[in-house]
Amino acid sequence: DSGVTQTPKHLITATGQRVTLRCSPRSGDLSVYWYQQSLDQGLQFLIQYYNGEERAKGNILERFSAQQFPDLHSELNLRSLELGDSALYFCASSVGTSGGETQYFGPGTRLLVL
Amino acid sequence: KNEVEQSPQNLTAQEGEFITINCSYSVGISALHWLQQHPGGGIVSLFMLSSGKKKHGRLIATINIQEKHSSLHITASHPRDSAVYICAVRFGNEKLTFGTGTRLTIIP
């Protein structure tokens, strides 16, 4: 158990809908990272938050947005869903933001868009 | 372009064999991570390296900065080591870039 929690574990929805994925980091970790893992693209970095502020942005679509709240939990919002958004979404947390630290991964949310 | 390549893509071995998985990258990095993804999907961080060598149990990770290459070794492999092993590198202050993974299967 990494100490990072993600909800829900599974999500099935239809094209055009919107969903919210939630992540709670390990106690004491200030950074939260979001990753997408699809069959054809592998793991890709989406976005990082550090202590409530956006820190780095990766291959995140405009239809996707995220935020980190004062209690440090984070939410990833996906709207106007398309079939290609079906993937495993992971969040990870680390103490700081240097990139040279261990990241602890949550169990992932499996999203299926029909 | 910052690239990460892993080899082999798939590896099947007998229990007890010594395993080596390789990761090469295109330009200088600030950190390299080895991750293990279990068949159920969960990801565990195994090592973070910026130089030298690290060991944890039967796992050893090495990095050669000059050759831009890292290896993950598993000694006395066991069926429970069957997983996908992913190399991820951080180029400077940029985001993590992931390799495509090596699927390891250990046969009893």
C-alpha cells in the first residue's frame, strides 16, 4: 500500500459525458502528479501540482483540467469524453518537486468510455 | 527530441535465472526511475537513480551517465517477479518521460 488513494477504481461512462477522478496523496506529500496510461500510448504525464499550485504541464488535453485543494487532495476533471480517453489514470505523490524523489503511485482509476 | 528506449520488449525466463532489462536515453538526464507494474495494474517505484548503483533485495539498478544507459537486474528470479518494468527519465527540469516497458514472465 503506497498510501496514495484514488477513487473511483472503475468508471464506465458514455461519449460526451464528464467525470471527476479524485486522488489523496500520502500524508506529508505536497506534490501530486497525474498520468494517463492507454494501450497505444503507454504512460504519459499529464500535470503536476505542488502545494496547491500548478507546477508542470504535460500532454494534457484542453478538455481535461485539474486542481489541488488546500487539504492537498487533487481532482482530475475530464469533459466531452471521447472513446480514446479510455485508459488507466494514475496519480502519484512525492514530498517535494525536484523530480529526483521517489513518486508513490495510487492504484489507478480505470475509465471506459462507451 | 528526448527519448527513452527499453529492451527487450518481452522477456521470458526460467525461475532462478539472472534477468537484465535495459534502458537507454537520448540526452543528459537529472534522474532515472525504475517502476514495476503488476498484472493488476498497480505501479510501484523500485529505484530512483542519478548516478552509480542501488540495491534492494534481489534487485539491482545501475546507471552509466556517460553512456546514457541504465540496467535493472533481478537475481534468482521468481514467478512473483513477473510484471512490466518501466524506465522513466527526467530530462533537466522537465516532466518524466516513460519507456514503453519490458514485460517479464518467469516460468516456474
